[in-house]
Amino acid sequence: MNALGSLLAGYALWIKAAHVIAVIAWMAGMLYLPRLFVYHCETPPGSEGSERFKVMERRLLKGIINPSMTAAWILGLTLAWITDAHMQTWFQIKFVLVLALSGFHGFLVGRWRDFAQDRNTRSARFYRIINEVPAVAMVFIVILAVVRPFGG
């Protein structure tokens, strides 16, 4: 490990704590945004209620979800590097799930843009169903990170 890696290793628990905090904030937002979309579907485009949802969704995405995802990625990759977790099977599977969750994040950004332009074509039922995606992914990611069923 190089000098920077050695220095960071001394702060591994602090980095891990910050990573967990970032992940909690990211997941909270990822669970809430589709729920906002459910309610937004029930308001007429251009109405006062629709405009209020647009503000709420934008603030949630720009103020919480995007920054916390960025922090979770930076801190998580830092931890993987300083602990050599990237060499372990549990981490590799977790990494694929986090990539998928990040892709889902991107999908939600696309839906947010649709709502912002009054172009949503999906139903409230659709958003109720996809609201479960981050919860399911989170369960598997936490099990992999805590239990490490494939060694570690």
C-alpha cells in the first residue's frame, strides 16, 4: 500500500462511518422519490399541487440523493481500496448490486425530468411497484457487507 493508502487506513473507521451515513441518506431519498411520484401522478399537470411536487422532487434529488450517492461511491471505493475488499467475492457481488442501484437512480432521474416537463406517462401503480427496488437491493447489499457470506 502506498503512503496515501497507509494514511487513509488509519481513518478507516471514520471513512466507514461516513460511508454508512451517506448510504442511509441515499437510500432514504431513493425510497421517498418514487413515493412522491405516486402522489404526483394523482395531480393534474400544471396545477398548484403538481408544481409543489416538482419543487419537492428537485430538492430531494439535488440536495440529498445526488450528493449522498456521490459520497457513498467515493467513500465506498476508498474503503474497498484501503481494506483490499475489492479482492473478495462478497464485495464484487455487492459492487454489481450497487451499480444496478446507481442505474436505478439514473432511471429515477429520467422520470423526474418527465414530471418536470409534464410528460409523465407512467401510472401511480408503476411507481408503487418500483418503489420496492431500492429496498430489495438494500437488503442484499447489507447482508453482503455485514455477513460476508462468500468469505471476508
